[in-house]
Amino acid sequence: MAKHGNKPGIRFGTTDQRLQEVLRMLVAGYTSHEMYQYSLGAAATEDQPARKPWNVAERAIRGYCSRARKVLAREAAHNRRAEFGKASRRLDLLYRRAMANGDNAAALAAERERIRLFGLAEPERQAVDVTSGGQPLRTEIAFSVAPGSSDDA
């Protein structure tokens, strides 16, 4: 049995396996306390095999959660860059195909989408009257007619 570092009793891979399990539970919405309860182990049931206890304190579970959140953040940043690049290339491809087919409307649509993707368009300005709290202005004119006067002039 391979050891992990100089720590006796910890098998190689156990920490990584636990981190993967915590990642799965974090994504599924478990709280750190629920993860701690899971780490206590469980007897076999009809649906699940027995789980050995991890023999760690609840504080260690919070440490696994912290590491798991960092992994998720790195993956999200990487995936965002990759998805952005993929979207950009797809729009370039659509633009080239549209131009090759003489479809100016499709080319323009692809170019507009690319401009939106890259945030190149100036934001639309909208004037808001701050004195009315952003509500449409309504002008009312009131006339007062004295009793006994006539409208005939």
C-alpha cells in the first residue's frame, strides 16, 4: 500500500478520492455538515454498498470544500475562455459561409452577433427623467372658469 507523503496511515489517492467526492456533493448542493455526516460512513443498504468512515474532523471537510470550490473556479474560468473561443470561431465560420454563398443577410447577422459577443457596440443610451423617478412625464393643464362667466367671446 503506497503512502501519501510522510503521513502514516493515509493511502495514496485517498485525499484525491475524497476531494472528488466532495466536489460531487458540492455540485449536488450538500452543506459542509451534510458532507461531514456522509464522511462518518454508512452500513450497506439494498441500494448502496457500505462506506468506510473517513475518520476526519468536520474542520477537514471544510478544508475539502475550500479546495473543491477552488477547483470549480479554475474550471469555470477555463471553460468560459474555451466557450468564448469556440463561439468566436463558429461565428467566423458562419460569416465566411454566408459570404461565400452571397447571403448578405446571414453574414450581417453573424457579424452583429460577433460584435455583441465581443462587446464592441456602444451601449444604447436611454434618457431617464430623474425628477419623475423614471416614470413617463405627464403634463396636465388645468383651467379654472369663474361661475357666471360665459365661453362666448
